[in-house]
Amino acid sequence: MQLDLGRFVRWDVVVTALLLVVFFGGLGADPNFGNAGNLSFALNDLSEIALIALPMTLLVVCGQVDLSVASVLGLASALTGYLWDAGMPFETIVPLVLVTGVVCGLVNGLLVTRLGLPSLAVTIGTLTLYRGLAYVVLGTGAISQFPPSYTALTGDVPGTPIPIPVAFFAVLAVVTALVLHSTGFGRSLFAIGSSEDAAFFAGIQVKRVKLWLFTVSGLVAAFAGIVFTLRYGSARADNGAGLELTVIAAVLLGGVDFDGGKGTLGGVIAGVLLIGVLRNLLMLNDVTTEIQAVVTGLLLIISVLTPRLITIVRRARARRQAAHA
């Protein structure tokens, strides 16, 4: 009897195995890698990427993409600094910044759903627009000196080495996983990503679903902007520049098909952690940020190319078996 190994070699399983290999390899390669302080730092350094990766996963499964997330993060950071410098209480700043993120997401969603424009083209445009607005709000300067009571919100959960933003991400990840894999709404995302026309004729409100996803993406990106600002204690218009590529690399590395219709949130989380572990190991070995960017780019190419090569090989093998039969 022939053993079917296909179900054991899914791409997300491969990424998880690679994560374990890199993690345990890092423990042996660098004595500082495994201490609690470094692991806490590595997790905290991933917090914004991990948060934004959750709605990005839903978008890519649906066959869409949002390249403006890093610019929304920068706009949220700039607005946080500007309002704080103007004397506004932080309790008022947070909802205003989150509403700004919702508006940014709505603009993206309306351009995609009402005008029928491709999300890639739309969000490339709004990527520049929102970053430009961030510079209009704050200029090239920086606002710092946030009270310790607020910056402490990005510290560790009391009694643990787990950063508070990472704990919040874990809660959101559980909710997102349940929505994506255990609800009718999640199944509708896979249906839209597989065939938008078929989903529409099946009764799924495709445009409304897309609009909700872009709105949530803007909201989470704005929240990540607040986290980023407090974590570094500095509000700048260029905060998070280029972060969208790392987020997309993590999502695709986790096995989500860029064409939509396939993927798991568990694979994305493994992809996020893999990128974070690699970045941390490179930093411990004093590797420059330029080389880290090269590694991220290579991971992005590999994550797109490898599943397609596997698909091509499987189809060729199936054709040979059919011809032989």
C-alpha cells in the first residue's frame, strides 16, 4: 500500500519545522540568544508586524492586498505625536488616531469596491498619500518625552517575559483563527479568493466583505502605530517605513497564496516568528540592516516561488501517472 505523505508536507508545516530548526540552531550558535531578556526583546520587536499580519492574512486569502499599512502606521504615529505636543490627553488621542486608521481603510476599500480598481494599484497610491499626510502633520521632526505610565504599556506582562503587545496579539490571533477557520465569514473569504464570481453567485456580499477587511486593516495599522510610538518613545512621520514588505513576506512565507483562496493563520504565525528569529540572530551577530532587508527580500521571493514550483511538480507527476495508466 502506497503511503500518502501529501498531508504531512504542507507548506505551513514546512515553515513551522524550519522555525524550530532555526530556533534551536540559534540556541547553539549564540549563548545570548536563549536568555529571557533577548527573547522578550525579539518578541517585542515583532509586535507591529504580527498585529498587522492578522488582517493582512484575511485580505490575501480574499485575493486582496493592502500595501498602505506601514504608511497608516506612520500617519498614526505622526498624529499621536502632534496631538500630544498640542496638549491633548492621551485618552483622547487614542480613539482619534484609531478613527483616522478606519478612515484610511475605508478610502482603500471604497476605491476597490465602488470603483472596481485593483487593490495593488490603489494601495500603492495610498501608500504614498498617507505617508505624505504624515509629513504634513508632523514634518521631519520627532516628538518624544511620553510619560512612563504610557510607554510602560509596551513593557512585559507582570511576572513574565512576554511583552504586553505580544500578549494582545495572541488574543487577537485566537479570535482571527476562529473567524477564518470556524465561521461562515471565514469560508466566504476562501470562496472569494478562489473565485470571486462564483462567490457572488453563491450569495456572498463580496463588496461588503472587502470593505470590512480594508477597514479592519486600517484600524489595526493605526493601533500598531500607537504601539510603535510608545515602544520607541518617539513619534515620527517615517516610522514603520518599509514595514509592509516584511508583513507581506511573513504572510506569504506562512503559506497563504497571493492569488487568494488558500492558507492558514497558523502558517502565518510561524512565518512571522521565523522572520523575527532570523532578524534577531542577525542583529546579535552585528549584521547591518541592509543585509537584513536582503534576507527579507529573499524570503519573500522564496515564499512566492517555492509553493508554485511544488504545484508545477505535482501537476507534472499527475500527468505522467495519468499517461502511464
